[in-house]
Amino acid sequence: MRIDILTLFPGFFKSPFATSLISKAIAKKILGIRIHDIRKAGVGTHRQVDDRPFGGGPGMVLKPDVLAASLKNAAEDKTAKDTPYVILLDPAGTPFNQEVAKKLSQRKRLVLICGHYEGVDERFKEFFVDEEISIGDYILSGGETAALVVVDAISRLIPGFLGKEESAVFESFSKHKVSGKEICLLDYPVYTRPEIFAGKKVPKTLLSGNHAAIEKWRLTAAIEKTKNKRPDLLRKQRTDSR
């Protein structure tokens, strides 16, 4: 997969993409990431990227002509062949979750645009953006943090990114078949050595060596954990299935 990120603060991404699994995926060419400085497409001597909103009001708005030029430069990058799917990180966008991450991970190329200031000119959204995405019902200083979240969530679903592919099969927010229905569950509780800690023992089933019994225990424990910690997930799925 190829991901292009349009941002006013390219230095923001240096450390995160130079560490951990993402850096390894980039080195193995499983993932390609290019950072594009929006300000290079700025207008005039001072590279202006924003202006006051028509109608008055606080804050500044990112200019549509500047964003369009920056997107054009990124899209025409000859190191990538596929047509990009353009995403704007915006608090008014579609809520980001595991299902959205899975859908996006199947695309060949993404462009993530980091919003800033008071927002982005609406005309740019209408003409150039395929999807707006929000990582939560709160306001950030800019879309860079949101872009990191999206890249991380999507990347780990790309084949070859994780050391063991099964690592992504049973984890929080993955869907599992229960009584003939696919439901979204939190991950099951996990334990490691020592076998006894603070007077509490590891569940006997996990020490039995009986893989069928262990899988059954894990599924039951995941359902119980979801009921206790995120009952809204189960309620939502009951509503959606009607």
C-alpha cells in the first residue's frame, strides 16, 4: 500500500514512522509513505495557505486552491501508479472504527489530508475529497494526530505487516461467529508467567493444553468482557440485525 499525507507540519511524522512495525514495513516495501508539505503550494512570497472566512467569524480557513495544488502534486507523484482515494481528517467525518480500517486497508493507495485552523474550504471537500473521517467526538489541534491513528490501524491489516497473521484475527473489535451470527467483540483476557500473581492463578483451562477447550474459553471470556465493558457494542449489533 502507498499512503500520501498532506500536512502543514511534515516534521510531526518523522519519529512515529521511523520506529516500531511501521518502519519495518517501510523497509520491506510492504508500505510506502510520502509526506507532502502543503505550504510548498502556498500563495505568494509568504506561501499563504489560509485566509479569513467569508461572513466573518473566528479562525482561519485553509484555502481550496492551495489544497488542490498540493493534492495535484501528490497525486502526480510518478513513484506511485494507482489512483489515490482521498481522505480528509475532519471531526465532522465518518467515525473511524475497525470496519472502516479493514475497508481502507484493501485499497492500493490513500491520500490523507490533515485539516487545520478553523477548517477546510467546503468547495475543496466537494470537488476533491472521497471521504471525510473522524477518529472521535472531540477536537484536535490538527489532523496530524488523526492521520497517525488511521495509518497505524490500517497498516497492521496489510498482509505481511504483522509477524503472525493470526495476531489480527482475534483482537478487540474483530467480528466472530456466535450462534450463527457475526458479532463484534473485545479481545479475550490474556495471561502470562508467573502462573500465580498477587495470590491469583491463571485460569486452569489455559494450562490444560486442550486447544478446543482453550478456544471455547476465550470466546466465552470475550463475550463476557464485552458485556461488562462495552455493552453498547452488543446493543448496536442487535439493533443493526433487525
